[in-house]
Amino acid sequence: MFRVLLVDDLSFMRMVQKDILSGSGYHVVGEASDGLEAVEVYESLKPDIVLMDITMPNMNGLDAVNRILVADPQAKIIICSALGQQKIIVEAINSGIKDFIVKPFKAERLLSAIAKALE
Amino acid sequence: MVNMRIDDNKLKRAFIEEAEELLEKLNGALLSLEAERGNIDLINEVFRLTHSLKSESALMEFSNLSKVAHGLEDVFEKIRSSELDLSRQIMDMIFAGFDVMHEMLNRISLGGDDSGFNIDSLLRELQPLLVKPHSPSKDKEIVTCLADIEFTDFEKYQIREAWERGEAIYALTFCIADDEPMKYPRAYLVFNNLELIANVIRTCPDMVNPAAGEENFSHITLLVCSDKEREQLIAAANIDQIQDIKLIPVIYEDLLKAAPRIEKERFKHPGPSDFTSPENRERISIRVETRKLNDLWQQVGELIISKSHLSRVYERIDHHSDPVKVKSQLEVISDSLDRISTGMQESMIKTRMVPISVIFNKFPRLVRDLSSKLGKSVTIEIHGQDTEIDRSIVEALADPFTHIIRNALDHGIEFSEERLIQGKAERGKISITALQQGGKVAIEISDDGRGLDLQKIRQKAGVKGVLKDEEVVNFIFTPGFSTKERITDLSGRGVGMDVVATRIREELKGEVKVRSVQGKGTTFTIMLPLALNILNSLIVRCDGYFYAIPTQNVDETVKVLLSDIIVKGDKSSYSYREKIIPLAHLSELFDRKPQPGDESYGVILNHREEKACLLVDELVEEEELVIKPIDSILNYQHRLSGVSVLGDGTIVYVLDTSIVEELARV
């Protein structure tokens, strides 16, 4: 059973993600609402995969991605982003994310992205 | 195989000899095949040769060698049955395989074995050739988009480098699902994943500087070089929303067809050539003996010292400085720099020098092959292999020399029966000698055959009895001259001689002459000027003067006691290895009175066939010297063949070793 960390400043978004994931056998072990918290929680929880939003207060997703990958180069992170942020996604790809999904997303997209990333 | 143990070495030697022969023939066949790709006979010959190599090496349990030979054999099987076309890429791969086998055999003949060679990538490269490339037209279309691209120099370089590393090259194509809202980033993700495990040369459409318009990124092609497995590459591309992943092998030649070809003149010439010729700008490295680089290294050290000396002088200058003093300090530095730069120049030129053995090494084989082909019995003798010549000349010399030797074998040396009737030794002899004389290198190629037909030459040249034989004989160098009625396939009509002369005279600014005695033999003498004479010398001291003796003329150095010297009248001799050889003191050669002590050092000199013992006061060292010519006015009785200067400024006189013959004569 894979352990997932959800990072998004909108609690509603996290609820939807949790719903989709739990229903397909993933275990949501933690949640964070900004980049800073994401880095801390990742440290303590060491999940198998992270779902990371980009626009967040205190520290945005991109910086959080970099921080986490520096501390743990093997970390698997999937970025969740709104349309129109191509540049940031490309940057994130360069940083080393495994995949990205575009909001609003369909359940199957989320699931197949996570599945492929965990292979 | 227990019984084999006893004859192991013998068997091994036999194998090595035969394998070397096979490789030599294979080399010839491959070169011919390259010029005539469609020649069935050549293809069959190559197939047979590789087949034999495979079997033999397998028998000797050299499995790696056998594998490579087997790989090549398979390729030729496919070519034979027209399943494969002999493209340039394939030829290059075959030559690569040949190289490896050649190296392996070298190792084996030196006592090693065929392990430690990376044949995996070579065999893998041969593999795709054996699999029929799948080229349904659809794939061709996709690859066409790459073929139409103009590659940048850097891309061509990368492609070439990858090919040389033995990597495979593919066009990886895929589609992005229509409903993917961010196509470009998705394509970029694939690109990034691949870059982690391979080298992506080009993307189509361009991902590094993407043009606006998401529609472009529905269908992507990447040009990838990698040594990774196909599955790995496909897996890297297999992320969410990616469909129709295809990995199509690409043939390097097709890709680089617009790029200038780099001619791999591997076996056509024995040595590397001039640095500045356009073909050779592609060449990445040359071989230089490390000792030659050591001199340069030292000189760089001295340069650094001079440089800091200069800095110190400069820093100390102020308005109190005495200009005269500064001037003299600068003069010292200037002289030093002068000396160092000349030294460095010479060192650099030394790195360009290679021993003439680079060319000569091919001749024993040549003589063997040709003489057996002609049904004649011939031996070859080579002297002066260490004589050094400039790299750039090496290539230019190979052909003329080969031609002269072929002529000697074809027209010069008689069949055994004829020789015996004439009272000559049954086996003909070809002698090749190289030596440095003053500012030139002299190379003599002589045979003891029937000599040139002076009558015929006079006839052909249309000269009456006025000209002497020595002059008439040089007519063979005029264009179109030939006295041979038949054209043998070996040396043609004799038209080669004028080409030989032109090569040597025009290209190399040298001279070629011929001497011939009817019934006795012919000698070609080629004189080549040198930019620099390098001579490996033994430096000795006598009466306070330093002399240099070419090490190739030194057999040995011995301690000579007064009691060892045999005196008869005014001649002295010495017993050396059961032979009595003439002895002289170096001082005597220069009309100085020798001061022999109870014991002195003796240098056993050789010159052609003669030997002599030369007494000196001290043996100093062995050194590679740059020889400068000496003016005849200063050359007392022509005892010297040149002069040299040591690093510290000492003058060294280079002895002309023909003195040995003089001593032997009396």
C-alpha cells in the first residue's frame, strides 16, 4: 500500500484528492497547506509519493520541490498545476519531478499519473 | 588436449603465423572490396578468410577472437546472399572488427591472449545489421523529418562521437493524447527522462526553443544516441498520456549524408601524416614517445624560470636603476630565452620524427608475399631502422619504395635455377639501408639480381655509345620509359619509375639515383633532405673534446686494457668476440697523439659489414642530438658527419662512422 503526501493550500482540493486516492488503495499519510510545511512533513513522514500544488503561501510548490529533492534525490513528486503555467512546469521538470497533472483534472488522470510514477 | 601441452608453443606459433597471414589477406581483400563493392569474388574471399579465422581461433580457444570473426562472417554471409548491402557504415564496422582482431592477434603474439577487449559493443553493433531493418514506409516518413534537417557542427560531432563509442542511434517517436491540455510540457517530460539515460541530439519539433502553438506537440520525434537497452529507452518515454511509442533504429550514414566524410585511411599508409593537411584536422591524437616529451617538459620548466627572472628584473626597475646593469641582466635572459625557444622548437620537431622502421616494417611481408606469388626465392635484409624521418614524409615514401621493391622482385631477381647457373646464391637478396649523412637521409634499396639491361635502355633512349653506363641508367626515370614488353600485374609497364622519381624529387625535394651492374644487381639510392637531423648518439670524451657516435653504429662498449691491444707494426687490433678487428684511438683520427692509460674505454663500432674498436677517454652518456651540418672547411679529413650542441652549450662533434671501413681496409 503506497503512502501519499498531499500538498495544496485549498483544503477542498485535498479532500477531493484524498477521496480519489483512498478509493484506489493509496494511503494518504499526510497533508500540508504550504511549501514550508510540505518540506517538514516530508522529512518526518517520508512518503512514497507527493502531490504538490504550485501556488501556495509562505513557500510555493516549485521551491518546495527543490528543497525536497535536495534532501532526498529519490523523492517522487507530481506537480498539480493550473493551466497557463507551462514555464513553471518545465522548470519543475528540470528540477526532477516525475509527472504533472493539470487542474481541473479527471480522476483517471490522477490515478494513472501516480501509478506510472510509482512503477 | 593433454598431448597438446608438449607442442603448445609450436602450435601457437603456427597459429599466429597463419592468422597473421589471414589478416593480411583479409586486409587486402577488404580494401579492394571497398573500391569494388559488388565484386562477388572478393565477397566470397572475405567470407572464407573470416570463416577460417573463426575456426582457427576457436580451435586455439581464443573465444573472443573467434566471436569477432564469427560476427564478421555472419555479416558477410548476409552480404553474399544479398540480404545486406555493403554500405559505408557497414564497411566501417567491418574495419572496426578487423582492427580488434588485429589488436588481439598482436597481444597473442606478444604472449598475451584475447581477453580484456570490449567486444560487446562491437558485436552489438553488428547485430542490428543482421536483423532486417524494419522499414515500412510510415517509419520512413517519420525519419525523413530528421533526414531533412541540417545538423549543426556540434550535433554532427555528437553523432560521430556516439557512433565511435559504439552507441546505437534511434528515432524515438510518440504521440501525446488529444485531451492533454499541456502538450509541450508533457513532451518536455519525455525529453527530460530520456536525457537522463541517453543523449538526445535533436527534437522535432524543437523543444529547447519551442515555437508557439500547442498543436505542434501532438507528434514528436527525438533523435537519440544510447548504449542502453531498447526497453529502457521505451520505458523512459512511457509516461501518462503518451501513446504510440516507437523506437526506430537509424543508420548513421543516412543521417550524416550531408556531412563531409572523414576518410579513414587506415591501412593504406603505414604512418600518420602532416599535421596541417585538411583530412588530418579530424585526427584526434598521434603517438609520441614519452622521452621526446620529457625534453619539452624540461624546457617548459626552464622557460618558467626565465619568465620569473624577467619578472624580478622588471619589478626591481625604478628611477634609481642603472640602465647598463638592467641591460646586461636582460641580455642574460634574452640569451636564455633564445636557447630555450630553439630547444623547444627542436623538441617539437623531434616529436614529429618517427623511425623509418614505420615504413620498413611492411617490407618483409611484401617480399614474402610477392616472391611466393612469383615463384622466386628471396630474402630481405634491413639496416638502419632507427633512422628517424619526419612524419609527413612517411606516407609519401611508402609507395615509391614499394614500387622499387616490386620491380626488383619482378624484373630484377632471377628464378633460382638461373641464379644457380650463374653461380649466385640460390636465394635472391634485397637489402635496404637507411642512414643519416650530413643534412640528409640516404636510403639504399639494392638487389643482387640481373641488373638493368643497359643495351635495351640505350636503345630505347636512342643514345649512342657516347654516354657512360652510369648516366644511361638514369634514363629509366624519364616519363613513359619502359623496356618491358609484357605488363605483369605486379609492377605494370615500368611506367612507375618516373612516378617514383617525380614523387621523390618534387614532393619530397629529394633525389633518386640508380646504379646497376649487369648480371650483378641494381641499387637505388634515395636522398632526402631533412628539416632536422635527429640522431640517437653515444657521447664520448677524448682529449677534452666531446664526440657523438650514432648508437645504431655502436655494438657495445668495453673496457680495454693496454694488454688487450695487439700491435703489429703501426697497426693495432683488438680481439672482439673471437674476431680480430682494427683498433684506433679517437685522438689519432684527428692527428693528435693519444695518451692511453693502462685502461681505456673502447667503443665497438660497426659500419655496414665492418667493425672496429675505437678508444676514448670517457663514456659520457646516451642522448638524442640534433645534428647540424658542418662546413667541409672545418671538417678535418671528413671525419665528422655533423655537429651538435648540448643543452648547456657544449659542442659535440659527430663522428662519421665510415672511418671503420677505412680502418678495416688497411
